[in-house]
Amino acid sequence: RPAPGDRLHAAVHRALLALVVLTVVTLVVGTVPTVAARWGPALQAFDAAAGVAFLVEYLARLWAAPADPRYADG
């Protein structure tokens, strides 16, 4: 049975992977002119929200990195 931290790590990893896949799909689908004409603003909003999510994840990694002794010295 995995430790609670391992479950959280796995869930965050799966969520980020799904977000990457969804972002790629929306960017590809957004290149279809008829889709872009109808769903363009929604696709752009999703892309912006995904960008914010990736930024938050990156900043969290920078903040947490010193907790690992391998990276404590910068």
C-alpha cells in the first residue's frame, strides 16, 4: 500500500500529464478554421488556464527544491 504522499504525487503527475495532452489536443484542434471560428475564445481561455497551471507547478517545484538535500545548495 503506497504512502499518502505517494498517492498525491501520482495523482498530481497524472493530472499534469492529462493537462499536457489536453493542451496539445486543443492547440491542434484550434488550427481547424471551422473549429477556431466557433470555439476560438474557449480554446484560448483553456490554453491560458493551462499556462497558469504549468506556471504554478513550476514555481512550486522551485520553492520545494531546497527541501531535497541534493538541491539545497542551489
